[in-house]
Amino acid sequence: MAEPKTKPTATDPAAFLAAVPDERRADAEALYALMAEVTGVPAVMWGGSIVGFGRYHYRYASGRGGDWPPVGFSPRKQALTLYVAEGFEPHRDLLARLGPHTTGKGCLYVKRLAALDQAVLRELVERGFAAYDGKTITA
């Protein structure tokens, strides 16, 4: 069975953020602070570019599984990418009030953090973290 490619690393998230290009760094640091405060757990680097908070275990019917953070983000070149493991369908009410964004299955893309409603963003992180942290999810 193949191992998941993106796993926790020993890289220091603060060092990673310090190396983010200027145009994304302030947003990345602000999102880091918000997620750290909301989750109350230390950040962990997942692979080379995802800052994750918490951990849950997933297991497919095939028996394959792995670990993943319930919430996290990556300061990508084109957009700040937020990850919420349960996806965004359960959070449609929040997304309607969040501000300018686009979504993928488990990703939320934003150009500027300041354009978002910060209270709504906080609630999205709270809900996403509470839904999965420390749980085993079977698909």
C-alpha cells in the first residue's frame, strides 16, 4: 500500500513563514496567529508548504489511511490557500458571508486576508478544527 506523500516534517513553521515572499508574508503570519489562537495547538509543517494545526486519522474502506490536519494553510504564489479537512459544504452559511474567495473540494483560495470578514473566518476555523481534531474518520 502506498504511503501518503504529504506528512508532518520537522521544519519549523516560523522559519518557513519567514521565508515567504513579502507579498504573502503578512497574510500568512496573520492566518498563522489566528489558527494558533483558535485551535490552541502548535503548528506543524506538512510537506514543504502546508502549515497545519491538529491531526486526525482517516481510513478508507480499502484499509488505506493516514493522518492530516483538520485546518491549515499554504501561502501559495497565486493565492493564500486554506484547508478545512471536512470540506466546505457544511459551511455554506459562513462562505456566503466570508468575502471574496473561490473554493476547491477541501481548499479555499483568497487573494487578500484583509478582504475577508475576520469574525466569519475565525468561526470557519473553529468549526473545521472542532469537527475533526483527534478523531478517526472512516470513508
